Amino acid sequence: MRFSLLSIILIFLSSCSEKKPDFYYLGLKSYNVENYSLAKNQLSMIKEDHSMYQTAQIYLKKIESLEKLNSRMVQEKYLFEKKINDSLLLIFSGNYKIEVDGVSSKDAVEVYLLKNDGTAEWLWVYDIANSKRIDDRKNGWWTIQDNIIKINIRGNSGVIEEVYKSENGSIRNTQLKRRFLRRTLVTF
């Protein structure tokens, strides 16, 4: 009885003992699946007295190099996309009348003024006898990416966003398909 109780206690204690993690093995595993941040943390846990310390240091230097390269690539991609977006802002900036298929109004029109700095204005203009009297004006901003134009205007009840897509020479609202933008040379 005493022997079996002692055996049970030993088995229990041995099952409760925690094995130290093999940080080198875990670090290599993370490195091989390109989880460099985790690999860096795991390999950094290896102490100087460990037999694989020097190899871990080599991997840490490789990871540092890869992180710098990745950071440069992300930055270059951002700058490249920014140049494209800036050039698209220049291409699409201008004054646009908001038109609706099948509806014609010569007396009053909605107008977007899209500026090349990314700011926008929405106007409600009465155009009676070429007087162009502005009845309402709201400010906002606009962006363009992949021929998708997003116009955000601060309305009376909050920000209103309209999304247009430039395709085949026309700029159509993505949700209200009958609504589209027509560039105008008229200044407001």
C-alpha cells in the first residue's frame, strides 16, 4: 500500500513537471514559416551558455536584415502608390455636375468641386438666366484609388460619402447607378 501510494505521488509529480521549451527549435520553426517577429523573440531567449547560441545570433542578424528590407519595400510601395494617387488627383480634379439618367434640370444642379489637394465642395446651384446663384455649400474631401472616387461631404447630419467608379469614360455612382458625374468648365 505504501509503495503504491509512493508510486502514485511520483507519477503525479513527474506529470506536473514542466519541460523547458526549446527556443532554438521553436525559433527555427517560426523562421521557416516567415514569422520573423516570433522567431526573433524565441531566438532572443537563448542564453549565452546554450550550445546553439552562436547560430541563433546568426539567425537574429538575418531577421534584422530581412526586417530592414521589408520596411524599405513597404515604404517604397507606399511612396509609389502615393505618386499614383497624387497624379490621379491631378487628373480627376475639377468641377463636376451631378447628373441623373433620364432627369434633366436646367434650373438647379448639384455640383462637386474636386480640388487637387484632396479637398472637395458640394454646391446646390440655381442657374436661372445664367445667374448661377449658390444656395447651399458644404465642405469635405475626396480620394481616388483604382479608379474608385470616394467623395465625403460634411452634411447637416454628419459625413455623407458617395462612391463613384471611373470606367469607359464615365464616372458613375456605384450604388445609385443612374447618378453620374459630368465634368464642366463652368466655375462656381
